[in-house]
Amino acid sequence: MPAQRLKRRETRFVKIKSKKFGFKKYMVFIGISLFLLTTTFLIIRPHIWNRSERLVIAIARDNGEAAVVFVDPLVSSITTIVIPADTLVNVGRQLGEWKIKSVWQLGQNEKVGGKLLAETVTKTFRIPAEAWGNEKIANFISGKPLDILKAFTLSGQTNLTLRDKIFLSLFSLRLKMADKIFIKMEETGVLEKTKLPDGQEGYVVRTILSPQLVGIFSDSQVSKEGKLIQIIDKTGEFSVAQKVGQIIETLGAKVVFLSKKEESEGDCIARGNNSVTLKKIAKIFSCQVVSKGDSSDLDIEVEIGKSFAKRF
């Protein structure tokens, strides 16, 4: 009898032990599954930044200044150009001239958010800005672990996705101080100090590019592709297509033909085959991408209509 009880106890002990082991295996399985799901989500989710390409972010600072940040993985650097708060700029969407410190709030009022700041930086300085955010977003590229940790706990306004924020943080953490360049726009020759229409001193744009900034603005991947661009102008306005062409050439592509055609209510269509240049143009100008095939000798056609001119 005692031998049978002992056997029953041993059997019960083995069952309890196997149950615990099964529970541990189950938890490990859940953990691995969650990790794989999260990783897959980050990889396939739509995002702004392709980590092998340059990214330009327009950032509104709390003190009214604007910062244009060039994140360049090809040369492992982050360059920040600071624009003074009292700089008079030509605001996107035909909203007239405002000091750049007012553009962020103007975007909120117009229900387009920070996108208006990126559009204004692109329109005024011919800098092809793809992303935007407020000052909290700058913490992701600070390279400081505490700032980055703080950034993930704050709700900064931006079009950058969680995936973008994670990879920007990792990129900035790898850089040395020498790889982070800060430039004041007023010291480049682009701006001129003068009395503004409101009677206060500020800055106006004197020239679009300066020798100091040409190399920063140009995207080396776009330049390397050497795509030939045609702009088809259906806006009915004189200067819009010229400005679009200047922005594309600042990016590093070559506009070789500009044709004016009958006015159309269309917005923006970018026709071409898959390339970094096509993706950049479509992202900067919010164009619909259409496959071109071999219908033209030119690599990319950018067709703009009256609706585009109204929001440019």
C-alpha cells in the first residue's frame, strides 16, 4: 500500500511539472509571436523614410524659428539649417506672405497641419521637404538617449510613422558630433535683413541658392540616376511650372523640357518607371504616380493642372 501511494505522488508530481513546463513554452511562443508581428508591422507599414535615401524634414520650433533637417545615410550626417522666426516667406496654398513663425499655426487654422510648413519651405526656398513635425520631433534625431526616450512619450505632431521614428533614432545614435552640422540661414547669403511691411525688422529671401547650400540641397541618389524630366503645364499660370522645375533641379534631376498645354482642372500626375527620382517628386508635390512605359524618350513626365496651382 505505501508503495502504491508513493507511485501516485510521483505520477502527480510529474504531471504538475509537465504542466509548468507547458505554460513556460506557451509564454515563450507568445513572446516570439508578438516580436515577429511587431517586426513585420514595422517593415510593411507605410512610411516616409527609406533608410537608404536622404530625408528632408521641416520642423517648427517653439521659439518661432523653423529648421530644415537633412538626414543623409549615404554620407552618415545630419545637417540642420535654422531659419529665423521673422523671415518673410511665400506660404503654400496661395495664402500670401507671412513670417515663418506664423506658418505652423496657420496650417492648424487651415486644417492642413504641419504639411503647410513643408510646402512653404519647398515653395519659398526650393528645398524639397518631404516630412514635417513640431519641435518634439527634433528629439528623435538628437542622438541623446534621454531626449529620444522623452520623444517616444510625447505626442509630437508629424507625418513620420512609428517606424520612421525608430530608425531615425537609431541612425542619430550612431553619429558622432562631427557628423551633425548646424547652419544659420542668415549667414549663408540667402536672406537679407530689412524692414518688413509691418514696420519691424526681419528677413526676406534674396536668392534661392548659395554656393554653401547647393551641395546640401542636392540629393546624390537623384543626381546619380540622371533622370530627364518633362513638365507639362496645364495650370494657366506663368510662374508655377518654373518654380516646380527649380525645385526638381534643386533635388538633383534635370528638367529638359517644359510644355504649356490647354488648361485643365487636374492636380499633379508623375509618369515614369520605378526610380528614386519618381518617388521623391511624387512625395514632395503629392502627385499621383502613373506608369509611363516607353511612350516618351524622357524618363519622367510631371503634369500639373489648376488644382495643383491652387495648393502650391
